[in-house]
Amino acid sequence: MIMGRLKEPATPTQATPTPGKSTHATGAEAAGAPPESLWALIREDIDCVKSRDPAARNTLEIVLTYPGIHAIIWYRLANRLWLRGVKFPARFLSWLGRFLTNVDIHPGATIGHRFFIDHGAGVVVGETAEVGNDVTLYHGVTLGGTSWTAGKRHPTLRDGVLVGAGAKILGPITVGAGCRVGANSVVIDDVAAGMTVVGIPGRVVKATADRRKLGDGRIDLEHHLMPDPVGEAIVSLLDRIEFLEARVSHLQYELQRSRTAADEAA
């Protein structure tokens, strides 16, 4: 999925994103590499809003009035403490961010560049979740776990994923680069790159090549144009039933005509 252009070029501490692969450091800080600039990450998070939200007018408005941005800033601060092994203060900052924004992001989650939570409310991101670059979540999204055991138990979202309002992505699954998840869908299986998923449980209904393209390079926000596989299946069944009823009526007519001819011959 192609996102809007950034306002500034990449810097040495800000790697250019590669599709399908997140450049955000893991808990090991990229095997000893120096940590990325916290301010650079936050600035990218703020700048990307202008290319994804038509209502965004200027940077000051975004910084002061967007709870999704506030939640990401709290997460970035808590995550730095978490990576340094300062667990309790990190969890406290995470709780404070949740209290102020109604967005719950565990400080242990791994989140890449230019992360955007639109209408930030009711979003939950679990401890072992991994989110790539240029990912967009709408309100009510859950990146949750399905196991009590330690280790990887939350989903991985590759670069450019867009998740609609109220969607739940559960378990240690992978949603491929450029995927779109429809509103209120429940995804419990891996999704290949470039697919659109809708329904409960989530079903793949459309590939990237079949989507409507926007000339200015922005993401397609026409969520209401997503296909309805259940509705399409019902329509197919109704068509088949209508055909079979017509055929049965024809056979009944032929049978009645044959009986009438036999009676007349007798």
C-alpha cells in the first residue's frame, strides 16, 4: 500500500523503510546498534497524519487535539524505558497514557515508523505485538493474544497495513504488507501480503491489484466499497434456487402432459 510522501528525507538514524520488513529496532536494539532518535520517531508519527487524515489542517492542531498521537508519544517514552529494563516506570507511563487517551499500548510492543491511530479510542496493542512501518489503525482495534503462555502471543502487522474500526486481530499470526482489514472483522489466521480481509472469522476477499487506486498516492479510505462475501454467496444461492424451481415446474408440466396424452390414448 502506497502512503503519502514524507515531508523530510531519511536521516542516518532513520532508515528508509523496505516493503514487508520493519526497520524499527527490536527489544535487543538491533543487536547493539544505537537507538533511533526518539524525537525523530515522534516527528514522523505527527507528520504522517497529514497524508492519512483529510481533516488534519496543521501540525499544531494535530499535536494538541489528536489522542492517537498523544497515545503514540506516551508509548514511545514508555518503550524506551522498557528496552532499558526499567519495567515498572514503563508500565506506569503506559497506564498513564491509557488513562489520558483511552488507548492501551503495552510498552513491550514493537512499533515501527509513521504509526497512526485515527480517532484514537479503545485501541489495545499487546506486549508481543509487532507493527511495521506506515501502519494505520482505527478506533476500537485490538491486537490481542490467545494464549496464557509466555512468548510470542500477539500478532505481527507488516508495513502498510490498514485496520478498520473495531477489528480484532488475535494470536501470533502475521498480516502481510499492504493488507486491509475490514471494520469489525476478526482475524485469526495468517494473511498474505496485499489482501483485503473481512468478516468473522476473517476471509480474504480482494487483492491489491483489484483495489481502487488514488491518483495522489494516498491510502484508499472507501471502506464501504469492501465486498461482502456472505451477501455474494446468498445471492448465488438464491439464483440457483430460482433456476431449480423453474426447472422443476417445467418437469412437472411435461409429466402432466405425458399423463394426459397416455389417458387419451387409452
